Amino acid sequence: MTGTGDRRWMAEALEEAKVAFDRGEVPVGAVIVLEGRILGRGYNLIETLGDATAHAEIIAIGAASRTVGDWRLNGSTLYATLEPCLMCAGAIDACRMSRLVYAAGDPRKGSFGSAVDVREIRGFCSGLSVDYGLMVEESSALLEAFFRERRSEEGKIRRGGRVDEGGGLENRFPRKRDVGSNPTLSAMNSRGSERIGLNRGLRKRGLPTR
Ligand SMILES: [Zn+2]
């Protein structure tokens, strides 16, 4: 069961997700609360940090641990705008989080009932109570807006639309992953603006550019 207090904290997590959105990151946010106080907050920073582990929950847990000066976060509640993945479930278990409240379920990666349920593993997240669905509309709308915008921007590129170097698109919606998925094909099909993106991606990986 969730209450009005929960709504207040989930709204804070949503604020974090909006910051991620503005940075061109998949908009997911998290806050950790103990006795009416936010111990730590975080938003998805995967692209910014170039770090696959930079999920909102991991960042919020790290921040909360620094606040209390202890890796144990017993008694705390984690509010996340999206159902945590397996990696984050591991962190939630490790820090002995007492309660998890998430907004939207994630059918692809959600580890608390959507894709898998880690609570079926004996002793894993055993003391954790879980609530979900709070402010799901707001969280889902933000995610949908993000992916809709990204799809339309990608469509523009495919149609040969101009993309300013260092301007809006590359910064707002980094496409490293897409380019990396098939660099040869991308290079063959690329127009100028795409090749810039490709070279930048290859350079980052220490590979020769064209
Ligand atoms: Zn995660």
C-alpha cells in the first residue's frame, strides 16, 4: 500500500527522471528516504558517464551511503520511477533496503515481477517490502516522450536532415550505441552528419576512424 507521503517522494524521483530526460538520458530517477528525509538521489547517467552501471538506483544508493557513512541502508525506502533491473536488485539486496516503491513496471528488465522476480531466490531481498504503480502515468509518459522524440530525431537523420556538430541532437540523444551496433553498415550508409557521429564513437573506443 502506498500513501500520500509516498506520492511526495515519488514526485521527487520523477524530478530526477526529468533531469535525465533533459540530458538525453533515458528518463529514470530514484530517491532514498529515511524518516522523512532524502538520503540520496540519482538519475540515469549511462551515456554521460559512459558507464553501463550508472543506473539511477545505483547512484542514489551510493549517495545515500555517503550521507549516512554506512553501506547498510536498513529502514530506508527506495523510490524509483521504473522497476529496477537485476543489477539494481542486487544492490537493493546488498544495502539491506527495507522497502521499494516503483512507478512503472519494465516488461523487458524488471526484476520484481515483470521480467523475473528476484524474491523467488531464497534469501534474496528477503526483508524487502515492495509497492508499485504509484504515479505510473507520469513516469510512463516521460519514458514514452523520450523514445518518441528519439525515434523522430533518428528518422530525420535517416532522411538526410542536417544535424549540427556539437549542437542539440548529438548532445541530447547520443547515438553511440546505435552506431556501435553495426559500424560498417552505418559507415556505408552514412551521410556527413552520421559519419561525424561514427568517427567520434570509434575514437572513443580507440579504434581507427575514417
Ligand atoms: Zn538498474
